[in-house]
Amino acid sequence: MAARTKTAKDRPSYRCTECGWTTVKWLGRCPECQAWGTVEEYGAPAVRTTAAGRVSTAALPIGQVDGRQATARSTGVDELDRVLGGGLVPGAVVLLAGEPGVGKSTLLLDVAAKAASDEHRTLYVTGEESASQVRMRADRIKALHDHLYLAAETDLSAVLGHLDAVKPSLLILDSVQTVASPEIDGAPGGMAQVREVAGALIRASKERGMSTLLVGHVTKDGAIAGPRLLEHLVDVVLSFEGDRHARLRLVRGVKNRYGATDEVGCFELHDEGITGLADPSGLFLTRRDEPVPGTCLTVTLEGRRPLVAEVQALTVDSQIPSPRRTTSGLETSRVSMMLAVLEQRGRISALGKRDIYSATVGGVKLSEPAADLAIALALASAASDTPLPKNLVAIGEVGLAGEVRRVTGVQRRLAEAHRLGFTQALVPCDPGKIPPGMRVTEVADVGEALRVLPRGRQGGSGGASRRERAQAPREEEARR
């Protein structure tokens, strides 16, 4: 049957209601009579509707639908199960995105080996590396299993052929941007190719009841590469974050149809592979016998998980007209705001003409406002060269007026600090239930918070440093 050509009768036309001028496309202004908003469509083809067809399965009352088919199966990695909401659901498609070198392939190869069993086969398809390279990594991280199958393919039809041959319960594709379909024009990684590959794998996952893990690339801005439709098609979107110079890695849920989206999994990347951290707070702390000036502890919330982190600050005399402001793990804008609040509300005048360096321990990034009070106290402690009391944590958001505002999850933060052995805390007013044995001080503004420093050391230029006080007896002895 010959293809039906679109005639002029089928194409819509547009006509000016004022002068009757016609055209084949819409215009906001009629070029004949110069009238605005008078061009309207007429003669449009009739709207065709789709006829009712045969249904695949009959509709059932929702109470009669078998929910056991959506029972999650553990991946063998507890921290990943936490983010997924218990594990992988049969037929679910998960997209894991992260920067190059962050450890995506290492994590998924470990998951592939731990999820494989006699009843559940795992197929790992790599499009970026050869099979021998993946085998070398598997030897290094001890991710070998008899029911873990490995294939190096970049053709979509070949990947579907491997599914028919292996019949896996879990498919891992690394990565979706490297696989292409010969029936679609365009290079691998293009919008059309990514849409076709993802659509074919999603259909195969739903039909077979097979869980699928797709690795996705990210752009230079950190967003998932490819069409936005890819994120809408999959069931779960995970973001793999971490500084390549630090050991900590975070898996954060962005979208999850089977669980919460505010969960975070913590991992430690090392030479032997990657391991989950059930209690990662130790990475963010520096244990000392005596407190050091310029350090303050806070409790941040990563998703719903409280983590105790350490903020460090250092102030030195500047040798240039414009003092340096260097931050690592902290937002520069918030540190600058805390400096302004301390100078204006806390009456600390020594910060404006000094070089200031601020950082966090362990590579953790503190972006929530709850760390404001800890940043302010660390800066004030560094300016006065006076340490804060031992076993003290500070929690609270600081406003431009110097007030300390309430933050979410104060009780969870205090419970985590108490569990790790901290006995003192500075919090905003009305913190709620306080853990037994913990001394909590409610502060309304920065001025009250600065009183934890020894008296007479909160403001001004900081007075004589500890080094100067130590040199004084030696100079007196030399004069004798």
C-alpha cells in the first residue's frame, strides 16, 4: 500500500479575521492590515483517535494485586541497600551517575560479585574497558564468582543476545553512553542513541523481571549527561559523589520509586576496593589529647544520617594588601558572611586584615546552614589563639543580625554526638529532648556563643598569643 502523502487540504491554514489574508504558518501580526492577534487557524485536519485494542492483563482491584513480585533483594552491600530502600526490586532500572574516576565501576563490580548466587546470575557488560581489564580489577578487589558473567560489548543487539544466553537476574551496563543501536542514526552517547538503548533495556527488564544497573556519565557541571528523558524513564537515580583525593564516597538518592530520596550511603575507597562505612564519623574527626585553637565540631545531616564533622580555621598576618580567603569543604560565601557577623556583632576586629584559611577534615563538604555556628566559633578561636572546651559541638544557623536560628533534626544530631562521647553542645533555643548526661547550652546570638571562650579572649586583636606568653619567662630570665 502506497504511503499517503499530505495534501494541501490536510495542512492547516491561518487567516486574518480582519482582512481575510491567508498563510500556511501562524504570525502574531498580519502583514497585510498590520493588525495584532488577528491571525487564527482554520481548515485543520480532523483529529484521529486510536481504537480500543486487546489488553495484555485484566485490571484487578488493587487489593488483589500480588505485591510479592516487588520484594527487594539485597545487593550484598548494606550501604547501597540503605539508599535503594532495602535492595533491588525485580524489573527495576537504576541509573548511577558520577564523575570519572570516582569509583563507579569498582562499586558495581563488587555488587555484581556479591549479588551473584546459584539461583541468581549476574551479567556485567562493559563498553568502556576490555574484559581483561575488568578481570584485573576483579582480582584486585576479590570480586570473583562462578555465576558472574562478563562481556565487553558496544552493540545493543549483542547485549540483548547475551541476555537470552545468560538469563541473568541482574544486569550491569557500564556505561549506557557507550552502547549504540545499528538501527538508529547518530554516534554513541547521542540523544537518539541513549534514548533507544535505555528504552530497549527497560523493556527487557520489565519483561524478564530482571534488575538493571546503568552507569551514566556526567557533564562538567555535575549533571547527568544525555537527555532528561533518561532520568524520567528509570526507576531510581543515584548520584555517586566524592573528592578523588579523599577516601570518602557518598551515594545519594536523587529519585527512588521504591524508597526515600533523602538517604545517603557512605563508602571508603582504598587499594583493595571499596567498603561501606556504617559509622563514617571517624573519618571527619581528628582525635587529640588537648584541644587546639581554631577547631570546632559540628553535626551535619547527610540525608537522614547525622555525621560529626570538624571545622578548622587558621588566621595569620597578611603580607599583601588584600588578605587571602581560602576555603576547602566549606562554601566561601558562608565563611565570608561569618567573618562579617563576627566583626560587626561579635566585636572581633582582628579578622579583616589577616589571611584566613578554613577547611573541613576528611574531605566532607558542609553546605547546610547548621554548620554556621561551628564556623564562627572556629574563626573566633583562631583569632584569639584560644582553644574551645574539649568535647564541645556547635549546631545552629547564624543570621546577619547575629542571631542563632533553629535547624532541623537537632535531637538526632545531639543523639549522634552523645553516642560518640561528646558531653557539651551549643544549640539554638528550644532544642527538644536532650540526651541524658549531656550538658546543652542554648544560645540566642553569637555573643552568647562566644562566651564559651575564656573570659577576655573573645574580641579585639586577640592579645598576646600563647607563643608570646611562653617566650616572656625566657626573656625575663635572659635579662637577669
